[in-house]
Amino acid sequence: MIKVNTIEMWESCAEKQSSAILYVGISSCEVCHAIKPKLDELLKNYPEVEVFEVDLEEIPEISGAHLVFTVPAVILFYQGKEIYRASRFIDLKELEMRLKVEVG
């Protein structure tokens, strides 16, 4: 995962990727700490998908820009468009199905 420090960094990086995941969490979230390693493991099978991590406490404007109201949040982008979103209780099997269909 690439740690994003500013919303401008995220926007710049996202524009360059055909497939990207935005992972939004906060350091004090136990669910975030539980889901992140599982997400990392899943995404080992999809090296073409770049993953960007945002700490909502460090970049609160990401909430308004992407309508993130709860964490963790996983947003899958394909060719610059959001095609999948999950928050709080993330179904990794559903995410994997989306990755297989959309990304290959």
C-alpha cells in the first residue's frame, strides 16, 4: 500500500492508474487493523491494482471528496471511475469477485 499524505497526492496517483483501490481508515479503529492485513493478502493476487491508504484523521477532506462516512472504507476505481465501495464490514469475497470481473 502506498501511504497518501495529501488529497492532491491521491488525485495525482489515481489518474495514472487503470485500476486502483483507495483504503480509508484511522489509527484508532480496531476493524481497520483487522481488515487491512486481509486486504493486503487478497491483493497479492492482483499486482496490477495499486492500493492507496489514507488516514482519515490526517486527510479529513477525503471524506467530503469521496463521501466516506465510516471506516474502514474500500473504494475500487477502474479507469478513473468508482466501480465498487464497501465500508465498515467489508465482504472480501465480493471485492474479489469484482476484481476478477473488472480487472481480470
